[in-house]
Amino acid sequence: MNVMRKPVSVSDAIVKVLAHARLSQHETVPLGAAYGRILAEPIIAKQDVPHFNRSAYDGFAIRSVDSIGASGINRISFRIIDRIGAGHVAKAPLAEGEAVRLMTGAAMPEHGDAVVMLEQAEVSEPVFTIRKPFQPYENVSLQGEDARVGEELIPSGAFIHPGTIALLATFGYDRVRVARKPIVGILATGTELLEVEDELVPGKIRNSNGPMIAAQLARLGIESRSYGMLADDLDACYETVVQALSETDCLITTGGVSVGDFDYLPAIYERLGAEVLFNKVSMRPGSVTTAAVAQGQLLFGLSGNPSACFTGFELFVRPAMMKMMGSQKPYLPYAKAALTENFLKANPFTRFIRAVYQATPNGALVTPAGFNKSNAVSSIARGNALIVLPGGSAGYEAGREVDVLLLGVEEGSAEWVL
Ligand SMILES: Nc1nc2c(c(=O)[nH]1)N[C@H]1C(S)=C(S)[C@@H](COP(=O)(O)OP(=O)(O)OC[C@H]3O[C@@H](n4cnc5c(N)ncnc54)[C@H](O)[C@@H]3O)O[C@H]1N2
Ligand code: MOO
Ligand SMILES: [Mg+2]
């Protein structure tokens, strides 16, 4: 095996992966199941919102013209001819000096063009007086002020969050066209691996990457299919990879991608006739992250080292999954924050430091999340962000503003800015 590998930059690696991230058929789901999915159709206003002029307050609908000249010493009086709550319409149009007592959301009566709030009226049923004039449309929610029929409000490819659900419901979408979710397989390789419930024995460790990747996918709303754990055995791993590829849209493996004697993923890609897009990225951790394509399907060979595995997923698998689901915002959201402590290690490669990002009244701060080597698991548990230190730097001092990628944010970014 050739142990010398040619590294690609992080951004080139992302471009290569995204060029092969395709799906996406669509499916229709009930509105109640649409949260967290990606829209496969734009939301176009099916009616004006609101679709009738309505009162913005609890009060009295009047004709504004009747209020001209009202003041503290010249109170103008109105006669209440009807009383309606939201959901009702007044029985008759307003004539001069008439008012309808109506509640927030109730349709304005014909000829009514202003609302006197209850607090602005001195009421003595069946009349009330006012001490100021009202402008046309004062305290009225106008038809179409929120959205106009035919207007494209949300593009296809948008993440469906609770606000999107509200809009869909407003227009009567009881079913929504969304991108189909990819079916993603996970296979952990390593003779040293134990099941989570197993007792530790010398030389062995529990498989933490498998459950971690399943949760990283779950965070994107994707259910995974586990192919369990396999010992480092070329034939057995190859067979499982072939089976997994026949049952999934994409396969993620962990471990066995480096140059060790029992790192069989490179041989598996060769046997599959897969095109290896890259097998070395100029980053730490995750330098051994590999991506390959076999018969149009993406295979991600993530590192066995937990922090490297985690970072490889967030940087490369995540945008690919989002693109496969038609997302317009596949990238991790980006922020700037001030480093709270020195990080003085030199960085020949781009370095991704698991970190805690915190917005404070004095600006955003970011703190490395502790033990930060590729094999670290504690810092991925503590972190909610990745600090990005560019390659070629000599480290950074506390107070310095640094680039940060935010983890676990529902909606990503449309651009990769680093
Ligand atoms: N001579 C070289 N050695 C190594 C290189 C190199 O370039 N030349 N790269 C190093 C880097 S960087 C990393 S990262 C690791 C990557 O190793 P592999 O991806 O091949 O993974 P393994 O060898 O299978 O395991 C590495 C490490 O991770 C532990 N592991 C594996 N699977 C899991 C799992 N499911 N859950 C938790 N931990 C896991 C495994 O026990 C090892 O400790 O290679 C360096 N070596
Ligand atoms: O792939 Mo490694 O994580 O750079 O230590
Ligand atoms: Mg290895």
C-alpha cells in the first residue's frame, strides 16, 4: 500500500463531496410530520394574509371621518349598533356616528376604517365618546399587509422550522412536498471494539463512534441503519460494505482508513472499483478522512479517532446530507468570537478545536473545550462549536478574534466562508 498521500484543502474536499451529493426524490408528508424536513416546493401565498381587513385591538370600529375634530374639550360620541368577536362579521354597514364593538381579529364592518381601543373610549352603553381624531386605517390590520396572493414567500430548499409550519398551515397545506431523506448506513470497524453494554477488557474499547454518528445524523433529521461493528477483516468488511451499499443511499464507516496494517478501507475501495475523491485533508483532526464514490453512491471513511470522526462528519458528511435533501443552506453556520485563553500550538494544517461558544452582552466568546487531540472524546461532549485556526499560524493569544463554526444549529449557512 502506498503510505504517501496527497492532501487536499478543506474547502476543496467539501467541493468534491458536494459534486457527488445527489438525490433527491420528493415525497409528500402530512403537515404534522413536516417539521425538520426540507421544502421541495416554494411556499406561494394562496390568499392575501390577512384575507380581510380586521381589528388589531379590542375596541370599536368607526368611520374615521366621524372622528375629525375630536379633542379633550370636544368629545365626539358614537352609538354602538352591534357587538362581535373574532370569527364574526357585523350585520350591517356603519352609518354616520355609528360604531361596532368588536374584538381583536374580528372583520371590520363595511365603511368602518378605524378602531378606537377600549382604553381610548369612555363608554356608557349604548354610546361612547372619544377625545382624539382617528386616522384612516388606524388600529386596523389591512388585507394583504403580511402577504399578497401569488407572492413567493419561502423558496424550495428551505428548512421547515416552526415558523414555516405556521405559514404552511395559514395557506391550508395539510400535506407538504418535502425532499426524501437519504438512507444512511453506519459501519464501525475495529477488532478492538466492544458493544456499549460490554465490560471493558484489556486492549478493547467501547464503540463510541457508531452511536455518535447515528446521533449526528439524527440531528439532521436522518435515521440511520446500523451495520454494527466488524473486526478488522478485509473479506468480512468488504462483504458488509457491498451489502450496505445495496441497501442505502450513502455509507459511513469509521476506523481503518489510515495506513496501518489492519486499515482495510483503502483496499475495500479498490476492490469496489470506487473512485477515491480524497484520502487526506490538510486539517487536524480528521486528516485521514476519506470520501469515495461507488456507482454514484458516496462512501465516507471517517477516522476511528473520535474527535477526528466527529469533525469529519460535521465538515463533509453534514453538507452532503443537506444537499442530498435539497437544502439551500448546507454548511455549518459561521461566527466570529474572541478567544478566552491562549492557544499557542503551531498549526501546520487547518485546525478544528472543539470549543464552547457563548454569546455574552460584551460579544461572543469561545473557549477550547479541554483535551483536544484527535483521540479525545471528552472535548466533543463539552463542545458546541469548532474554532477554526488556519494552517501556517503559530497559535493564537487570548482576546484574539477567531473563526467559529457553530454545531447543532437547525438551519445551516448558504455559504462556506472559510
Ligand atoms: N503512520 C501513520 N499512522 C497514523 C496516521 C498517519 O498518517 N500515518 N494517521 C493518524 C491519524 S491522523 C489518525 S486520525 C488515525 C486514524 O486511524 P484510522 O482511521 O485508521 O482508525 P483506526 O486505526 O481504526 O483507529 C484509530 C483509533 O480510533 C479508535 N477507534 C476506532 N474505532 C472506534 C470507534 N468506533 N469508537 C471509538 N474509538 C474508535 C481506535 O481504537 C484507535 O485508537 O491514525 C493515525 N495513525
Ligand atoms: O485524522 Mo487525524 O485526526 O488528523 O489525528
Ligand atoms: Mg488505523
